[in-house]
Amino acid sequence: MMYKKLLLFVFLIWSFVITGQVNYPLTKKEPIVNTYHSIEITNNYQWLEHTENSEVVDWVSAQNKVALKYLNKLANTNGAKANMKSFIWSEMEYNNFIENKKNQEYYYKLMYPGRNSQASIYYKKGNKSSYQQLITPNAISKKDRIIFTNLNPSYGDHFLAYQYNRNGSDWKEIKIVGIKKRHFFKEVLTEVVAPQINWYGQGFFYVKNKYNTEKVSRSFPVLKYHKLGTEQTEDASIFNVDTKDEYLSLYGVGKQSLFILKKSDNSKNNYSYYYLRPQLDLKQFTSIFKDINYDIDVHYFKNDTVFASTKINNKKYVINFPLNEPEKWALLTPSYKGAIFTNAVFADNKIVSSFQLENSSLLTVTDLKGFVLGEVVTPEGLAVSGLYYDEEKKELTFKLSSYTIPSVTCKLDLTTYKFTYLGQKAVAFDSSKYKFMRTTFASHDGVQVPVFIVYKDSLPKNGSTPFLLNTYGGYGVIAQPSFNPGVISFIENGGAFAYVHVRGGGEFGYDWWQEGRNLKKRNGILDFTKAADFLITEGYTRPKKIGIIGSSHGGLITAGAMIERPDLFGAAVINVGVLDVLRFEKTEAGAHYTNTSEFGTVKNEVEFKNMLSYSPLHNLKESINYPSTLIITGTNDSRVPPNHSYKFAAKLQNGLQQTNPILLWTQENEGHYGASQYNSYIEELTFVYTFLSRELHKTE
């Protein structure tokens, strides 16, 4: 048996199929027939789903050797990696903070202590002292890559609960430290998915899930109360759900003056809410709303009044209601045509709300009764994020971001309703030469789809410009401009960039999402291909000079577009994409209602046939030479398991006419969000964008 395994490994490493310039490891075909509604679907690569199997591990290792040889050669050409480093602003290298939390005396911050170090937890007492290191990732594990995800100080500054994951997993753990004496509690809380930690007395509430064999279960969460200094097995169960489709969220508002618990069943659009007013050891929640159709997010609590946000007629508003008369709702934010509500913060007696417009963002300030006090429109091409009100300084800040300039912090004057920049980050390129253009094009069914184009100096209509198209287009997510050094490198290398707002995203409201969801999922794919047609028709570029890139749901759109119109594209990067749509719900994450409602379920015949029509893996044809493709995944991705990428890469590489390179790069011990260290982040950016530039310039 050992001899056979050794022979297989040697065979995988040294038996290659020569295709073009890339020598791929041989991938066996092992036909498995799956039957859906009397339709038989043969899958030759289903054996790659067993990712812990040594045969699969060896295959992945062999694929990485091929991919990294190709990618490293590109990265070491013409100083590509050094150039990419120059586009990373210096703050990120050493002192970029991920969290900055202050509670009474102490400030808490996540910082990178060195260029290629993991972020560590720092703290300081008061404004005049300097930050000192409190906890390093190595203090938790020297074997696993520890990534801190949340910091929650207790009221009174006695304790800090800190949350982290291992190797990029969605699953998190919680530990506690006593601040004043730096006492590290022994207990470790596991089986945590939600980021919520709500302090109450000498402990805190949190939501606990339960591992299944694949460690991806989201079912039957329980609200728990942990008392400091005790083992997790002693934690009291405060609230349970009744069915596997129900979920729990807890909001602590008003410095322990109120807790509101939400129990939701998205499959039925059904929500129930309960509250707790702290009284000694009483932890009994009282009902506010039972089985209503409104998904409410709680923000603020004052004078026995709850301030929250929810959707009414598919538009989001800030509302309030008295806790003792919850049926008496009042709308507090205005409604603007074409504007999408994104966030709100409370600044003492004022509410600051942000909205995404077609070309910019809008900030609106109202009083607590909803009267508009001031409005601010940001410059074109910029998006607002990170609204934050510092109660101590009485200062409201936010971040402005674009595709070409790192996000900059701004301060909003709550008297004059004007904002000022608090400083801009230096970049190694002339951002003043970058230009923006927003336009629309007609999709396959005549619907006008917006596209946002970024270029440098000018955009000639001679068909010569390499173009990079990006999108996400799912779950109603609102896509906002954000800085990406890789996009800068692509443009500096003579290209142009376009973000396509395909149907399925949330940038243009609820209906736009619905037009790219479930039975209408193909609209998003066709919108993406029509964007390429539009750029060609306008004369900006030509077939094979267009690259496409997408991550997660965007990876599905990218792969679907590449298969739909391989004649258009010269290169594609598919990152952690959903590529085997039919078997996605075989995992607990894929079976989550969020995903089955977005894509459909194979249990429904109509939805199954629709899923089959666009599932990238099932629509590949062996007779086509598809564009040069880089497929990226992570070994520890529990959201979109890496076998999606494995099966897709195998089938592409085995295509009878495939001569363009197909590379599979699996990042070891990384999760859904990829590289988590500075050097590995630089490597990832360099690999992706030098691959795209190189493949598109081959057509010149």
C-alpha cells in the first residue's frame, strides 16, 4: 500500500501533460454520476472534494509547483515586486491599525510591529503615554497563523476580551486579559462565528455555534453568558433557537443600559426581538416584537427610546420607537431619489447618515426627531466609509476612498456641516493624472448597466488599451470605490480599469439585486460580457485585450463570463469563486439560506435547471481554448471550499484544445480573504497583476 502511494506521488510530480508553455501534473478522471430530477450529470473530478486525502494533497502540491514557477518568473521580471511595494502607502507597512477602541482610561489598537509581522494588540493609558505591546499572535500559537478580529473592552476598563481566528478560518476563539495587572485568564471560548461580545457584569454574552464534522456548521446557535475565570463548559445558556434556519444577534447599547436580541429566520422573512434591562443577575429577555417582517439593526438608546435602522418598502431608514410602546415607529432619515443608505452614527443629539450616490456620496445630519440640519456631497469618484463619533473629543470622522488614492480620514464639523481632510497618504505615482468616467451601456435585454472607468491622462479610441474589468454583483452588496495597489500597477503599465455594476449588487437598490438573483443570476454574467462588448464597440480596446477579475461571488461572475464569451477575453483571475454551483449546498456554508436563496437549490427542479445553465464547472467545453486563467483559493476557506477551484482547474487543464495557461495557486493556511501578512500580500498582488498584464500584452 505504501509503495502504491509513493508511486502515485512520483507519477503526479513527473508525469506531465504538455500544453503550450506550461507542464501540468496529470489529473486523472474518475467519473461519478449525480442524478437531479432524472437528469444525470457526470463529474470526472469529484474525487478532488476529499481535500484531506493524501492523493488530493499531493495533487495540490504539484499544481502549486507549476503555478509558482510561472508566477515567480513574472514577479521577478522588470522589478515587478519592487514596483508593487512602491504603491503600498508606508503606513500599512508598519503602523496600520485595524481596530482603535477606547474605553475610559485605556486605548486599544491593532498594529503591525514590523514589515512582515502579524498584527499584535497594543494598549496605552491616557493620551500622553505611548502604545505598548499587550498580546502577540505567537503568545497564542507558534504553529497557526493567528489573526485578531475584534477587541472588546469591558465598561470600567478592567478587562479586554479579544477575538481571533486561526489560519483565516471563519471560526473564531475568545480569550480575556485583565488590563491593570496584565492577568491572562486561562479559559478559551471556541465554536464562535459571530463577532459580537457584549459585557454584562463580571462576564459577557456571546453566540456559540457547534462544529459538525466539516467544522462549518452555522445551525442552532445559542446565546451564552460567560463568567470570568470559569470554563466554557460552565457557561449558562440564555436563549436557544427552535429550528436550524434561525439565527441570533445581540446588540448592547447605551453602556450596558440595554441589550436587544434578534432572532431571525431569513427563509421566512421572519424576525423576533427581545430586550434585557440589566438588574443584578437577572438575565431574562422580554419580547418587543414577535414574528414581524422587518430586519432591524439597533444603533442607539436614549431616554427609553430605541434608535435603529430597517427597510421599509425596500428602502433603508433610521427609525426610533419607545421601548414601552414599540409599535409607535417614527422615520428619522430623509429619502433621496437614487441614493442608497449605507450607515448611520449618533453624535450626541444628532444623527449622521451616509448615502451612496451614482458618482459620489452624501452625508446628511438630522436631529433626533429627523429634522435635516445639514447635507454634504463628497467629490466625484469618492465613497464614504468608517463613520465614527469620538464622544470624548466630540469629533466625527469618516474615511473617503477611491480607486486611485488610499483612503483618507476626514473630520465633519457638526456646526458648519463642512468637512476637512486630516492628512493624505503619500503615494509613489502622480494621482493627479488619473481621470474617471461613468457611463452606461445596454445589456442583452436592453437594460442600461452603469460602468465606472478609471484611466491615466487619456483614453484613445484606437483599440489599443488593455482593459481590466472587475465586479462582485451578488447578495445585494453595495460596491464602493476602494484603493487597490494592483489596479494602480495595471494602469501604470498602460492599462485602464472598469468596475461594472452588474445586476445582483445593491448599488441601485433592492430591485437591482433581485434582477441578478436566483432565477435571474445569468443577468449578472451577461451584463459583464456586454460591458466588454461595449468597450470594444466604443473603440477603447479590442478582443483579447480585456482581462477580468472577481472574488467569491465575483469569481462566479468572472468564470461565467469567460465561459460565455471566451472570444472576448485575454486573461482571467478567479479568486475563491463559487464554480460548482450544483454541489455548493453539499457543504453547511453553501446550504445556508443566504446562499440557497441567492443561487437556488437543486431540490427545486426549476432552480436546478437554471443553476445548471450558468454553473461554470458544468458549462466548460473541451473543444474550446479558454483565456489564460489564474485560479486562486486557500486551504482553509470554509466559506467557498477550495475544491471548487480544484475541480474547475482540472477540467480546464484537461481540455482537448486548451493551449493558453491555466494556473491553480492554493495559498497554504489562508482562508476566504487570502494573504494576511505584508510580504504575502505583496506577493499576491504581484502575482495577480503581473499575470494579467503579461497575458494581455502578449496580443500586441
